[in-house]
Amino acid sequence: MRRPSRPWTPLFGALLAATIAVSGCTATGRTDDSAAPDVASGTSKGFPATFTNAWGTATVPAAPRRVVTLGYADTAVASAMGANIVGAVKSYGSVSGETKDENLPYAKPLDDSVTWLDPMTINTERIAGLRPDLILASTAFTLDEPTYKRLSTVAPVVTYEKQLYGADATEETLRIGRALGDEQGARKIVDTAGRAVAKLKADLPGLAGKTYLYGQARDGFAVMITKETNATARFMNRLGLAPLPAVAQLDGKGSVPGAIDVSYERAALFDRADALFMTYQSGALKEKFESDPVVSRLRILTSDRYLPLGIEAATALQSPNAAAVPWLIGELRTTLTTVAAR
Amino acid sequence: MTAFTSPAGRRAPRPRCRVLAFTGAGCGVLLLVAAASVALGSRTVGVHQIVQGLAHTGPADIVTLIREVRVPRTAAGLVAGAALGAAGILIQAVTRNPLGDPGLLGVNSGSGFAVTLTAAFTGSTGVTATVWSAFAGAAAVTALIVVVAASTGNRHPGQLVLVGVALGAVFSGIQAALALINPRTLDTMRTWSAGTLTGIPPGTTAFLAVFVALGLIAALTVARGLDMAAMGEDLAKGLGTRTQLTRVVAIAAITLLAGSATALAGPLSFLGLMVPHLLRPLIGPGTRRLLLGSLIAGPVLLLTADVAARLVVRPGELPVGVVTAFLGAPLLLLLLHSRGGRTR
């Protein structure tokens, strides 16, 4: 039996391939690309570089000249390394309307010509229009497999290897550095972060062994980070802090990996922690948490050991990238000083 | 007096006996469920401590837990449950549609729309702003539905449902767009739309209880008229019922009841739909009886769901709206199956 013909399929495929090829040719032919900083215009040593991603592999053929960053770690690390970023996701604070600045508070401000992208919706068409030769998405929290496949037709995409926020900050930074062709530069960022942590620990020796609770307030309960499978817990551990055992040892499940959900009815436990860091998805949830009859009576809530984090700090702490670490330590320093002095 | 017999020839209980039996048993169950709501939660508390907490004689943390967390939560469940149950009965009576619930007349989408607007354009996402914008949204959208339905010239009750569904879809679409543009609004909506009885200030519950009481009084006033209208407009008019006035008062009552419940606890699905179907086989189809029965059945269902929400994922909690939806759908299917698909 004769198969029905589909005359439009090959034609559509050819058109798509031609469009991508034309946009690729145009990208390499543009003169303004020569203005890219050292990292982009430098040596092609280390290329082609192949990356194993969560949904396949990507090969970066040569040192990238036009980079799009879809995650906050990608933007912070790439900008610190002087990459020519043509498109980047806006800060979460600007998306939510809390601030007007699209730049991340801990990253080098991007050039005025940069195209700001919405981190909540990855727009492939818009990204293709920027003619990137590398898309960094190692912390792109709205990326999924179909979007990854679509983006891969535009340029090589470097994502996380296994799962979102699953990589160590050092590993993540070096991976971005390798994609940009400057592992040396990436290592410098890692070293700077390491020095900031070491300085904090030297300044505040009393911090070692102190306990913390880091949670996100939900309706009637808090999601408390307890296990090192979570990037925030790993960061706190680097500072010498341990999750409060009374909460970590509770038998239950968490809404996010490495966490446990704790009803406000059990909030009396929170008072046993040396530090309480909280994040809030909305004003209503902050109001509900702080005015809850049990929570509002906690001694820690009226002390300097309680720190409600702003939106940018909360976002950075969700997956503390190496470029953000010195700034993050500055944000937490006052509370950590109080805790260390206990 | 007429003898009531079942198809098998056995004597069936008289309606009044059934109502009395239901009221007695229902009040007992309600007391038990309310006691469970005060006694059970993420934190285990002994009976002695509960009594101490209620009497204000125990340790401060127990007194706080019982008197300021669990008792207000139980009170909110009683008010919201009664309001949703009664609203469901009225909506099914007015629209003559067995699928009627606050979602069908656009009350939920009106509340959600107003909460979204408030969060997106004023940045107010606090409890007070959410409660009052939800209530105002429910009232405004219900009024709009009535006006639009009346302007079509078609007085069939089904017209209200169609207009409610259409406007509800429009508001839900705008709401989704606003929430997608602004992640803070999305977060607010995600929390609100899950439905909860936690963190409701007792003063808010008491204030909204007044609206619920007014709604119930209005509903009871037109209950007989709604029963007449169910037999047909012409017959009802012939028997002296002012059908238009009855419908207007009933819709005002629905707004007060469903608007208050949604403002208190968020858009809880299935409760308004389930209560009438649960009660009809027990106490018959009379609207007045059903309304009074809903004051027992609504709170029993809502508080049971809330207690389950506190216990199934200890030491965390689930939003009560998740439990009402999870338990409500299978329970309704079971109910319909056991009754062979009869809806009245």
C-alpha cells in the first residue's frame, strides 16, 4: 500500500534549516562581534568543547562571541569573566516589580545594549533573534526538555548535567568557564568566593557548629532545608553552620528536595536555632508567618538572629553561585555576627 | 396520616422522623468533628492539655496553640462550611442545575480576579487585602452576571449559568495573564487558590459570619418560593410566588454566602456541589430543610477535610482545598453511583 505523501514536511524542514544557517552566517559575519571582550575574542584553546547536559550533549565549536544567559549563575559568572552577553534574564526583583534594576545586585552591570529576557518564559524566537553562538542555561529554572531541544537548533546550549541546582558551585562555575573558553578566569572566581568564606570564618570563629534554619514560608507551614542534597544547605555548611537537629531529625517529607515541611503548630522548635533565615513568596505569606500566634511568640523572631531575606538574596541563596558568594556573605553578615557571638 | 412504604413494602421512616434523626445524629457528628479539629494537628497534645488550653490554665504555648490557632481555625471551618453548603443548595435551586456550585455562577472567578487585580496593581497581598478584595470581587461579578443575563431578555435560569460560565472564563483568562506577567501575583494566586483555614484572624471570621447569617436569613425567606419555582414558572406565579423577586433575593443570598466563604478560605471546590447531593437522600428535596441541613453537613465535611489536611503529611500540612478536591470527587461519584444517577 502506498504511503500518503507529505509534501510540506521536507519543504518546511529545508526552510527551517536555511533560516538557521542564514542567521548563523550573519552572526559570524557581523563586525561588532570583534568588539567582544577578551574571553570571547581570545584563544580557541579548549575547543571544540563537548558538554553532557540533562537532555543530551552539546558541542561548542569555538570561543563564543555572542552569549545568551538564561540562569542567574550563568549571568553572574559570564559577566564576571567579561563575556559578550547579548541577552540575559532579568533579575527576579525586576520581574516581580520590587526593583527596577534588571541587573543582578552581585553581578557586574551589563552593557546597555543587552536584551533583557523574562526568566519565567523562555522565548526561543527572541533568543534566536539575538544570533547567539552559545546559550548558557546551567541554572535556568524554567528550562524543560522541549525548550532545550528548540534552543539547541539556535546555538549550543549548556545546561546542568543532571538536575537543576544539583551541581556544586565550583563545578558549575568551571563548567561555565570551560564553555566560555576561560577555565582560568572561572577558577579565579571560585578562589575569590573561597577567600570570602575563609575570611568570614576567620573573622567569626564562633560561627563553627552553630545551628540554623533556612525556610520558605508557605500557607500554614514552612519548608525547612535540612539535607546537603540542597544547594543552600551545602552553602551554609561551608560557612560552618549546621541545620537544627530538632528539625532535621523530624520524620516527614519536604516540598523541595533536601527539605522538610514543618507546620507552624511545631514552630516552637524554631526557637532552638541560633539563626533563622526565611524567604517569602508573597507579602501575604510573610504576614501570615509573622502574625501566626505560635510563630509571633518566638523569641528568635524579635531578635537579630531572625533575617527575612529580600527577593534577590533569597534567589541567590537558592543556588549560591561562586560569583554571588561575596555579596551573599555581606547580606548575611550582621545576622551571622550576632549568631557567632552567642 | 399517610403511611410511607418502600418499594419492597417495608415501612420507610416518616419525613419528620428522618429529619429529626438526621438533626440528632448530624449535631453529634458535628460536635465530634469540631472536637477533633481542636484536638488534632501537627503537634500532638494530650486531652488534659487541651482542657487546660481551653480553660486558659495550662502552659503558655498550649494555651496559644488551642485558643489562638485551633479554635479560630475550627470557627472559620464552621462558618465557611455552612456558607458553602447553603450556597450550593441555593445555586442548584436557582439554576435548577444539579452541577451548581459557587464556581458555576462565577463567584470563585470573581473573587480570584479581584485578588489578582489587588496584588498586581496595588502590590497588596496581605490577609486583610485578600479577604476584602475576594469578597468585593464575588459581589461585583455576581451582580454583573445578573445584569448581563437580564439584558439578554431570556429569563430561563440556565441563562444565568451560561453567562456565569462565559464571564468566569473571561476573568480567569485575564487573571492567568496577569499572574504570568508578574511572578509575585502568581505566587499570591497560587497560595490563595489552594484554599486554607489557617491564619484567619478571629475578627475577620466573626465579621464575615454576620454576612453569612444575613445570607442564610435571605435564603430561608425565599426557600418556599424556590420550591414553587421548581414546579414551573407559571404554576409558581399561579400560586402567588413572585418568581423574579425570589430569584433576585436568592442570588443576593448566594453572593453573601459564597462570597464570604471564598473570602475566608479561598475557592474550595466540590463542597458546594457535594452538600446538596449528600443531603437530599437523607432529608428530602425541600429547600428550607436542605438549607438547615447544610449548616451541619457543610461544616462536617470541611472540618473533616481540614483535620485530614493537618494529619496526612505531618509534620507539614496540606492546603484544605487540595483535600476537599481529592476526597470530594470520589465521594460524589460514589454517591451518584449508589443512587443510580438520580439527581433529585
